[in-house]
Amino acid sequence: MTDDTSPRLSELAARMAASTRTHERAEDGDPDAPVLVLGAPSDATDTLLTTRTDRRAFLARASALSLAIPGIGAALTSCSPKGSNVRDTVASGAPDTSAHTAASGAAPHHQNSDSKLDSSVLKQAPHANSSATAGAAGSASSATYHRYDPALPPRQGAHLQLHWHAREVPLRISDDTVVAAWTFEGDIPGPIVHCQVGDTVEFTLTNDATIPHSMDFHAAQVNPKEAFRSVVKGQSHTFTYKPKYAGAFLYHCGTAPVLMHIGSGMFGAIIVSPREGLAPAKEFVLVQNEYYLADLANGVRASDYPKMLNMLPDIVCFNGRPNQYVKEPIKVKLGDRVRFWLVSAGPSHPCNFHVVGEQFDTVYLGSPPGGAIRGVQTFSVPPGGGMIFELVCDVAGEFPFVNHGFGHGQKGAIGFLAVEG
């Protein structure tokens, strides 16, 4: 049963609009200036539901409304550097525009993301509907192909100091396709990070790109407004955390619209090993992602935001390149235990992971070594999720590993596990 004395959203909005009306009329010289009220129409408010061309006044009211509607402020205001225990720096020679922005009252272009509002925020973003920024849409002839090494690197110590750069580059993902890529460290996916539960991860992002970017680690437990905030060109931002759970975790750019930034290449995997350790194995990291590509322009295909909204990818692949492990299979020996740390970066589709001719003796649904299920043929990893798949290679041969959602497997999410006798 609801409390009839509780204020309604429309009443809160009407009060906020009324509180700013006097100031706005004086400023604009219009005694009948209309306002925007959010909420169900009523006799008192239906005459006020009109569009206002004064953007500054609208943003002022929207900021007030954010007190009543979580998420509004995140989409319409910039990331505040105040009140945070994280560190920010300005790279040498790069201007710090934050003071000018605050003084002028202009709405900045860099915002924290709220996925519910991504589509509306996109219209304010300087990159519009495409990843074809100047750096990303550079010369296709300069982009050379390389196979992404899937081997899990060794643990990198109890205190990881990672200093990465956000870069926009043309990236060759196959013989005939160069994409306008937004990246961490110039590659898709970004570097594989390997740590252990309880290790300290000190991360710094420096933005070399023309538009704002940020970092969201799914392995972290931090205040995202402070740690995952956007960084403009020429600036750096540092935060620290300690992973609490083991598993295969996604990291990605969290700047709005998140769909556009992940879809253009800003993602990767952080592997957190359990303190107890796992059985010895040959360990590999697979990150599935989708590409939604515009038509070829100057030898480069940019990411296309309207296509992302329709969720019909041109390419689905492991580790950023379609069919790369068909051309150059992952090789192991007969009798090896193989462990796949699998992350589904999306941005929108799951990975229905299957190895043809084999079964997984162990699949970890949560933090290993707990939560294991046995004798699994296929299991779905949701976008933004990660799981660990293990099998013992007791038969020699070539075993396709694939997204068994074959509409996506046929688009490049397939490779070979070559078991040599």
C-alpha cells in the first residue's frame, strides 16, 4: 500500500521548475517563458509541457532534477574531480579546461555514463554516430595484421602498476578489413591483466585521443563516479583497488555512450586467480566481441552506432580478429589440461561456448575453485560476464571451439584447438 502523503515526481518537478522561474524570466526578459516539467500531466502542469530553446536553463533545471531522478545528473553534467581520493594530472603541454568550463557555465562534452540514457547523451557527444575520429580513420596502409596471443601471461606481482593510454588508431583485423578503432594501448582487445585475489592494482589512464575515455574494471569494488570518471585529451587519472573475487572479468571504457565505446574496441580481460591456486593447465584467454561496421571509406571501416542499436553485427570474433585461430590454431599436447578464461565483451550478445568433439569436465560459474559444474557440453557467458572452462585433451586431433549460436559462429567466432600426439 502506498503512502498518499509522499510527494509525487510531477509535484517535485513542478516545485523545482517554479523555484527557478523567477530567475530565468529576469535573465531572459520573458515573463511567460515556458519550462519543462517531468511527470504525469495534470491540470497544473499540462500547459507547461513545452520545449525550451534556452539550453543553459534546461541544464540547470535538469541538474536539480537529478536529485530526484538518479542518472539524470550523470548524463547531463560532467564528471566532478572534487571530493575524490583518486589522482588526476594534466599531461605536459595539454591545457586544463576544467576551470574555463566551470566559469563559463557551458555544458561539457565529457560525461559519466548511465546506460539508460546512452541514446540521448549520444546526440551531445562530439563523435556522433561513428568511430571515424581523425586518429582512428588514419591511413589504412599503416595498419599491419598480427595474431592476438591468447596465452595467459604470468601473474604480474602483488602490486600491479598499470599505466595505459587511450589511443584511436586504424587497426587491421583481417587481410581485407581495417577498422577505425578506439583502444587501450593500441590494440583490440587491450592487454591481458593477470593478478591474484588481494593484489593491489594501481591503474592510470592517460588519454591521447580526441574524445574523452575512461576505465571500468569489473573486478573492482570502488565508487564508479570517482574511479571510473572520464578523462579528456592530455589528462591522466589514477585509481587503486584490490580484487576480492577470482574469475575472468571484463574491463571496458565507461564513457557515454558505453555501447559505442565498447563496440569500437575499448575492452579487455583481467584474470584474477584464486589464492588457493588451480590444477596445472595450459591456460588461454578468449574475449568475444562484436563489430558493427560502416561502409568502406579511404580503406577504413568505422564503427556504426545505429547498427549497434539494432544488434545485428557484421563480425563476431575471439580476441578482436575473425577466424584468427582457424588460420593459426591454439596448440597443446595430448594429455594436457586446458583452461579457457572466457570473457564476453559484447557489447550486446552472449558467447555460447562449445568445443566440438569434447566436453568440459569443469565449468566455474562463479569464483573458482567453488561453484564448479561437471560434464558440460555448452554454456552461455552473458555480455559483461566471464567464466572458466576446463577440459583434458585425451584425444589427438583438431577440435573447433565456437560460439554455438551459429549465426555468430559463422561471422568469425570460431577457432581450432590443435591437440598434438
